[in-house]
Amino acid sequence: MYRSILRHAPKYIGASGFSALATLLMTKYYTAVFTPAEYGILAIYLVMFSYIKTFASLNLDSGASRIYFDYRETRRNEYVSTVFWMISAIALTVFWVGILLEEPISNWISPGTEIIYIMTLITGIASVYVTFLMRILINEERSGLVFRYTVWQTLINHFVSVVSISFFHLGVLGRMGGQGFAYIVNMMSLLRRFYRENLFKLVYIFNRSMASETFRLALPGMIVSVQNILFIYLDRVFIKHFMGNTPVGIYTLGYMLGQGLSIVYEAVSQAILPQVYTKMQVDYEGTLHRLEQFSYRYYSALMGITVVIGFLSPVIVSVFAQKSYAQASEVMPFVMAGFMMGGFYKVPSLVLGYHKVVWFYPLLSPVSFATNALFNWWLIPLYGIVGAGYASFLGLFIYSASMQFFVGKYMSRRYNRVVFVIYIFLLLLCTAIFYRMKVS
């Protein structure tokens, strides 16, 4: 397990880290050329992009990973092609629904932004195929290619954005256009690579049995992903409703800077998932024990990173943004804590995924993220963007703690005791910090 992490995680972290670093460095430019209100409009369109990406894929790329390994050695092209056609049918439906809803949504975000809306819609559809192809590379442990294509897409993204904004004065449209162009170019490059190296050959076959098996296993994840996307971005929707576009821009900056922690746990998850699923089939008890030992160090590292960056948030914001965005530093510690909880539940999700225990996801997601929405609705009018940050932490805390509860039957007593103490401590600490901030 550690060998796999050392071999692949640096490349996954390097890819995500390069993308995040480029975004951070470019944030100084974007906050200089965009007012907080314009940055807020951009943020809402990025929320729309996430909605499109989720609805157009329904988490099929991730949900199919478990079954992928069952057909990997024998009928890989047939299975991957079946999933490809499933995703294409869903994406086409989402595209036409998006076209029908163009006028009311674009006018709500900001009147006169219809072209930005269409660009965002196309970008969201293209991103589904890029994610699908990247997932195959991850399953095949081709971390080098994941790194290469992520870096390539990031460079094109920001280069085209800067040219569009600075030379053609396209504003928010230029930023979204750069992102869309990068996704489309990367998609074409990946398809060419897959064909040349025979990583995946698209065939005109739709296996109903494979599709049914994938759908049954992925259905809880689909429901969760849709529920998550409906709830998780409500903070920005509520901020826009109660406070306008300018606070949305400031909050989004703090959220974006804080979510850098997700680079670490996503890379670790990508690196160990194939190994965990493979080795558990050979040595279940030994692999589970090693996973527990790894989790203690992993949780400690996430907490250490969160504390350090939380204390440095005012400095980080001043380095990567203009003075008008200074309040974003008040949001960052809660965003970091929330993403830390997201990192924690990667371990139980691996174990539960191996056992195909997915029935509770459709029940857990609405409870935890509806709580997030309720706290946003309550706290934003009272405490502004700081209230939104704390509400987001609470939603992820409930979700993460519940995941640990469900995996408890498979883990040792020691693991369960350690996790319980950690979670109680973090809840009390974040609540005390929020109370101190809101009182002051």
C-alpha cells in the first residue's frame, strides 16, 4: 500500500498541486481585472458548471470503478464502451434541458450573460468526458499520464483566459471560454492517446447486463452526487440572495483558497484505491490492518496542514488577492476544516465501497447537506460569509462522522475510539472559534 502511494500519489498531488498553484497565482490577476461583483458572477457560473458536470455524468465514471476491475482483463472495451454510451445519453439530455432553461437562469445570474451561459453549458459537457477518460487512467495506474494531461489542460486554460481578457476584453466570458477551450482540447488529446496506446477502443456495443449491474451499484452514488450538488453550493446561492454578487466573490475566493487541502486527500485516495480493492481480495485482514495504521498518520497530517494554513489565512489572502477581498481570510479556516472532514471519510468510503455497502448514501446525503442548507439560511443573514463557512463545516462534519459510524463494524475497536475522540475535539474547537468570531 505504501509502495503504491509513494509511486503514484506524488504524481496525483503534483498534477492537482500544479493546477491549484496556477489557480492561486492567477487569482492575483483575476481579482485585479474583476471587481468583487464581477468575480461573484464568475463564481455563480462556476457553480452552474459544477451542476452541469454532475447532472451530465451522474457519478457513473466513479461508480463504475468497482465493476471495472471485474472486466478489466477480459471484456474491458465492451464494459467501458457501455458506460461511455450511458454517459453520452445522459449528457445529451442535460444539454437540451440546459438550452431550454437558458433565459431564466442567465437573467437570474446577471442580465445580458446569455453567451457566458452557453459557454458554461458546453464546458460542463466536455468536462464529463475528460473526467471519464482520466478515471480510466487512474484505474490503470497511469499516474504519469494523469499528471501530463492535467498540467497541459491547466496551461491552456489560463493562457487562453488571459489572452481573451487582456487583449480581447471579453471579461467573464473570456475566463469561461478559456476553461471550455482547455477541456475540449484535452478531451481530443486524450482520445488520440487512448486510440494510439490501445488503452480503450470504443465499440458500438451496449451490453444491457453490464449497464444494469453498473446502474444498480452506482445508483446510490448517483443520488448522493445529485443531492450533494444541490446542497453543497447553496451557500453561494444564499449569499447572492441575501447579500448580492460582491459577497459571493469574496466568499468564493476564501472557499477556493481553503479547498487546496482536497488536493492531498484526493491524490491519496486515487493512489490507494486500486491497491486496496486488489489486495483485499487476497489478504483482507492484513490489508485492513495496514489501512488502519495508515489512517492514523493520514488524519494527523490533514489536521496539521489545516491548523497551519488556518493561522496563515490572512497572509495567504493578502498575497493572492487585492485588498478588497481581505474578508475572505475569515472564511478560510472553516472551509479548511470542512475539507479536512471530507478527507477523513475517504478511508471509510474505500472499505464500504469494497463491501458494496452503499444503501445508506441516499439517506445520509440529504440529512447532512440539508442541515448545511438550513444553517446557511439561518446564519448568513446574521453573520454573513463567516456564517456560511461554519455552516459548510457542519454539513461535511455530519456526513463524515456518519461514514465513520457505518464503517465501524468492519474496523477495530481502537480505530473507532481514536476516530470518536478526534471528531468530538474538532467539533468543539471549530464551534468555539466561530463563537469567538461572531461575538467579536
